[in-house]
Amino acid sequence: MLFASPVIENSQHIFVDEGAGPTEWSFYDNLIDANADTAAYTTYTDENGALNIIFGDNVNGRIPSNGALLTATYRTGGGNVGNVGANMLKTIVLPLSNITAVNNNAAAVLLALAALASRKEVIVARGELVEIGGGFRIPDVLRRSGAKLVEVGTTNRTYTRDYAGAINEKTGAILRVHASNFKISGFVARAEGRDLAALAREHNVAFIHDLGSGTFLDTSRYGLGKELTIGEAVREGADVVTFSGDKLLGGPQAGIAVGRAERIVALRTHPLMRALRPDKLTIAALLATLETYRDGHPEEELPVWRMIAAPSRSLAARARTIAAKLDAAGITADVMEVRSTVGGGSLPEETQPSFAVAIGGDSATRIAQALRSAEPPIIARIVDEHVALDVRSVLPEDDEVLARAVIGALAKGGADGPTKHKNGPRAGAGRSV
């Protein structure tokens, strides 16, 4: 998508640099007319007047190679031709044959293994044979796909040569699995993704990379550990990259697989797809989430990224405001520094600095129980014998709701009167804040 719009029809010129210098690609009214190896693209103008550029699928027009640099020139009026500067070519739309969605990431891994390696051997590092939420274990998922597990390396150190030594005529895939909820540190070694991709290509086997949560954004920009992004995993050369639609992506529960066209087609046409595909509501919510990334506004619109991106200064100010309201209602409240955990099966052991409203004056356990019975219920944590309300986990527009709920639960004659629910949460309680 070009930022400058509307673009005058057929004024654009698209150049793709795949390592040997920029080459202009040809515009086609319909990619059906293009051969598999044709350097072609087509376009459409969306409802906002922005020009969307669509490349082929290696059947009708070819896909630019991973990591290719894209440049565009175009006209938006009758004047001089403009050039799209760095990072201004905002979205390149690839055909649906390069992406598919199922109901969760475990299903995406299962589908990839069943479609690409059933009745074959799949090589996995011993340190990546993880158990994810709900007691599901990667070896069990792998066996249910019909593939045979081949472990290589040791718990803490696995090299590319370990994978290479296990490849034979029965090998169907190399599988890399993200350690979503734990971290191994110290004397460790791990094969590089691009080395595994090269090894897989050399032996004509699939390289499947399970990113677990998955993220489009660089988590290190927010004081968190660096997570491999979805784009980086694709550029490393994986045939299939799987990740969650919820968690760090911020959308509905879903599993997404992206990668090479012929591999994704194998997933989409496998019989299991019928059982694993998401419903229309999930697809609609997922599209809305992805459009937020396309438009460049995840930190303003998606709750998880609004919370992660919130600056400490604003968190401190919000905590002081809430604490002052509670104090005015006769509730002992102060502001304390805490560490926020992202959680949700992502970024294990990574935390961010934050501020919380610390509530005292009574047993922390009794206060926490009373808050769980508030309307809406409030799920707090206990830090240093104080009930802590971490404001990073609350959206700014809910601050007033939070303050009123606390006052209603803890203050005698508070904003909503004293709590009437002393024996646990009420049936049908509203949403937590």
C-alpha cells in the first residue's frame, strides 16, 4: 500500500532488488495471464484510495525472494513523478496461497507435520521437546500427525551438524519449536535458523519453524528480550512458519501458517484442514487485527501492544491519580514500583518496569478476596504484603471504572456502597479490569 493516495492509475513503476540490483517488474491487469516465472504484479485501489500492490504465487507470476528490497515510483497528481522513500512502501499484498489459518497454533503445527511429513521422520532438538499450556506436549502432537520423532543434540546444546547427521532417505522435515513458557540459559548452543533452512533445502526436506506466540513487532524496542519476528523467521528461509493469532499478535485465538506457496497449498488442501479451520467470526476478527498492523497502528489500537508500549511516566501518573481517589474515599493507598510480566505463553522471564496502586490497611488476602467480589471483579496480585493493582495491565479508559469498583468493594459507604458479596465472586459478574 502506498501512503500517498490516490495514485494515478497505471502511473506506478515497481522495482525489486533481489541482490543483483533493482529490476522493474511488469504490470498485469490480471495475474492469471502471467507464467510462474514472470516478474509480474497487479494492483487494486481500496476504499481509502490507497494503491495495493499484489505479487504472484509462483503459479501465476512469481513471488519476490525473501529479503528483496522494493521500490516504487508513482504519480498522485499532474506534477512530477514521486518516489516512495524508505519504509514508505507500507504493505505488499501476497496471495492467500502463502498463508492459512486454523483454530490454534498447536493445530497449525499438527497440520504442517501431517501435510509435509506424515509417515516420515521429523528431526527435533532435544531441548525443544516442550510441553505447552493445557498439558499438550510436542512429541504427542508430532506422533498424532503420523510422523516419527527423531531427537538430536542435548538438552542445552544442539548444533547444525546434529541435524545433518540425522538426515536420511526417511526424513520428511526439520522442526524448530519455540520455548514459549520457559528459558534455558548458561552453557547453551542452538543452530541458526538460516543454517537449518539451507540444510533442509540441500536435502529436499521441509523446514517448519514454530514461533509459538509470534510477533510482528520488535519486542526489544520496549525493554523486553529480543524475539524473532515473523518476518525475520520467513526471511531465514523456513518453508512454513507457524504462530498464534492471539497472545502477542493481539487477535482472536487462531493458528497461522505462512511460508512458501507450494508448502502452504499442501496444508490448505490436506483433509485435516476441514477439521481444524476456524469459523467465520474468527476469520473476521483475525482480518481486523492484521489490518491494524497493515495500517501501522497496533500500539494505538491493540490492547496487548497498548499495554506493552505504555511509557513508565504515564503509568506513574495514572497510578497516583487512582491512589488519590482511593485515599479520598478512606482507603489506604499508595504508589509502588513493580515489574509487569507479559505472560500468555510468550517472552518467558521477561518483565517491564511499571507502577501499581498499593492497597493496605487490612490483610492482603482479605482485600484481594473483597476485590474479586467487586463489580466488576478485580483480579489483583500481592506484592510485599500489599495488594497491588498494576496499571500497565489496565487500559487508561478503564481507570475510572477500576477506582469506582475498588471504592465500592472496600470503602464503607463508598461510591457504590460496601460490597454485598463477602463469600467469593457473584454469578454473572462483569468483566475484570
